[in-house]
Amino acid sequence: MPIEMAPREQKAKPDRTVDELIEDHTHAADALGHRIVTTFDDALKDKIRVQPQMHLRASSFGHPCDRKLYHDIVDWKKVMPFGLQAHRNFERGNYGERYVIGKLREFGFIVVGEQRDWYDESLNLSGRIEGHIVESISGAEILVEIKSSAGYFLKKITGLSDEELAQTSHSERIARLRETVYGENYYVQVQIYLYLFNKYAAMLLIHDLGLGRVVPITIPFDWEFAHSMIDRAERINCAIALKVPPPYIEKASVCKQCRHFKRSCFPSITSGNAKILTDPELHQKMVRHAEVKPAAQEASKLEREIKADVRDAGELVAVGDFLVTNTTRQRKSVVIPPERKSEFTQLVDYVTTKWERSNDRT
Ligand code: SF4
């Protein structure tokens, strides 16, 4: 049966030229894009405010500094609120958790006891359990904690291919997890849950946003470790009651990332255990170096770019009032056949020297 075509509507001749219409619609799309971004961001900006913190939180208990956990409670008013990007990350994490739980249900897994807030009065410690998945064969309710990773923070795990992951045992996964700051936090959080809720194993389910997959990490209960965290909570609570902050961590890299650095906490990380040199000439050289370094970096970047631009232009090149010469020279080079390289290889000690000014640490 022949298909009858609907009569094509005759387009009215536009009263604007095609170029004008492209321009109009491009402006409209730009304006729309701008409105979408500001609407998304404004919704989150409303959430940017300092939140009171009255008790310890399992989710941040993996931080290595006791003093930081003390200041979290005693000096919460002095911290800067989390910025826009942090709130975007929180939003992404919340969305990721809902997505994974929804998919688990859709595929027939039994998820129970979702999003349960808890508070342990004796430890002044709080948290939120994401849920339990009922394992179908044994019937065991496995505590599950879902985290999203955009790739960078858990690279030690998310950097592995599916094949590499399949070959890693849960202890290897845990070791990799704990090498990262976030991973250690997750590990501590899960161990606290296992301790307080009398569970024997949990599953950390990483929603790997980069590769669009989920990566499970089985975490068996480690009584000694979990108990040491409970002792720690008691120690910090005691410090809070006495208003005596725990010792400084004395690790500059941790302090520089800390929300209390130079707000409530002023560790002397400028010298630490360093041997102090008082040579004024040396100090003057370092001051001068700091002054000229930005110009020197720019000069060497320009030099590299200029050389790349003129190197193939011939032996003699004029650029404005500059005359450039490209000279080909020869130098002797020793070539060792790859199979004999090991005969000429040895381990040698070398020293790298870096410095930074203490007042650059903000
Ligand atoms: S600044 Fe350093 S010592 Fe002070 S609370 Fe933060 S991490 Fe701990």
C-alpha cells in the first residue's frame, strides 16, 4: 500500500536573514547556558554557611590529627564554610548514592535499613549508615557504604582496569584504598560502624564515575584497629571537656590543608625539627630568588617557545630587530646496547633541595 506523505507546510520567508537568525539563536543559547549554570550554582550557594558541629563524626574520624577533631567541635564558628566546589562534590556524592541504591534494587538486590542516622551518646559520636544488602545465599546482612569517586582521589583503586581489579584480593584493595587520604577516612568510618553495630564485615562500594562502574571493597572487621578509634574518641572528648587541645600533628602537609590552620590553630610548622641557619647573606639570596623567580620562569618558558619557533627556519633568521643564528654542532655520545645497560647501571644517592617561604602557606 503506497505511503501517503503529509503535505509539507510551506515555510514563510523569514523577515530576517539566515545570518541574523543564527546570531539571534546563538545569543539565546548563550543566555540559556548562562542561566542554567547560575541556577545550578545558586541552588548550592544557598547551602554555603558555617554548620554548627556539636559531636564527633565517624565520616571525618580518619583525619590523622586529634587536635583537628577537637577544633571541629570547640571552634566550629571560626572555620570558613565549605565553598561552592565542595558543595558540588557533596551533591554528586548524594546523587551517586541514590543512583547505586536504585540500581541495586532494580537488579533484584535486597537493600534494607537505608540512611539511618545514629548517635552514640557515650562517645559523642554520630554517623549515618547507608544501608545493608542481604546476601542471598547466607542471608547475611552486609553493611554497605557507598562513595562516589570522580577518579582523582581514589586513583589507586579507580586507576586499575577491570582485569587488574579482578586479580586483586580484598586485602590488596584495602591497602590501596588506605594509601589515599579519602580512602583512609572511609576505612576508619566503616571500622567504627562495624564496632558499634556488632558486624563482622562490610562492603565499601565505590561508584567510579570516570569509568561508570562500581568497585566493591570487602572490609573485614579489625577489632584492634576499631578499638583504637574508640579510645581515640574518648581521648578527644576528654580534651574537649577540659578545653585542652591535643598536641599539634607537626606535619606541615596536613596542617596546610586543615580548616583550622591559622584560624584556631597556630602550629609552628615553619621550622619544626629543622636545623636553623642564621646566615643573613643566604637569607638575602633566598629573598632575592623569590623576587626574581616568576620573571625567570616566564623567561625560560618564552625561551623554549622561541627556540621551537625559529629552530627550523634556517641558519640566519631576522625577527624584527632580532637576528637569530641556528648553528648545527656535533657532540660525542656514548651509546650502550640495551642488552648491556645493566653492566653500566648503579644506584647512586642524590639530594633534591626545595624551599618555600613560611608566609606563602595559606
Ligand atoms: S593546623 Fe595542623 S595541628 Fe592544627 S588542627 Fe590542623 S592539622 Fe592539627
